[in-house]
Amino acid sequence: MEYVYAALLLHYGKQPINEENVVKVLQAAGIQVDEVRVKALVAALKEVNIDEAIKTAVAMPVAAAPPAAAAQAGGAAAGGEQKAETKAEEKKAEEKKEGPSEEEIAAGLASLFG
């Protein structure tokens, strides 16, 4: 994650996000640099409009419940509490297996600039 933070710092400082600059930021923070990870990060970010990604991330509400969760909550109020709870638990377990969603990643990036 520190590699992404280095890239965001460079972007915020209006510096080019290249291998040399990322390495300098990481070394200044006292982090042992992995050249392969730096190259992968710089290559991945070449096609990304960071300003647009940040704007999109800020527009997404972090605490809002997804529509499926709201529908399950409505079903629970109608008397199907156990069934809704079981489905909610299954969904949570499934999300944990998949890793962070795009929304969670976007919210994390947005929190850096909040």
C-alpha cells in the first residue's frame, strides 16, 4: 500500500509518477524498495486518470447500504428475520473471500484526500 501512497503523494505534488520519483519517496520514508513492485505500479498507473478516480471515489457514499442489503432488511421486517440474517452472513463471508470491492478501494483512496 505504501507504493500507492507514494504515487498519490507525487500526484498531489504535481510531480511525474515514474520509477525514479517513487523510489525517492519510498526511500525518504525509510522503506526498503522492491524494484519489481515499483515498475508494476508505474506501468499500471500510466493508463489511469488519477484525478478522475479520486472524483469518482469521493462521490460514492461510504456508509450507505447496498440495495441488496436494503431489500434483505425489508424481508426481515416482514417476518423472515432468520432467513435474511443467514443470507446477510453468507454474503459477508463471500465478500471476505473475494477481497476488497472496488467501492472499498475507491473509498480508501478518497480518504487520503478528505
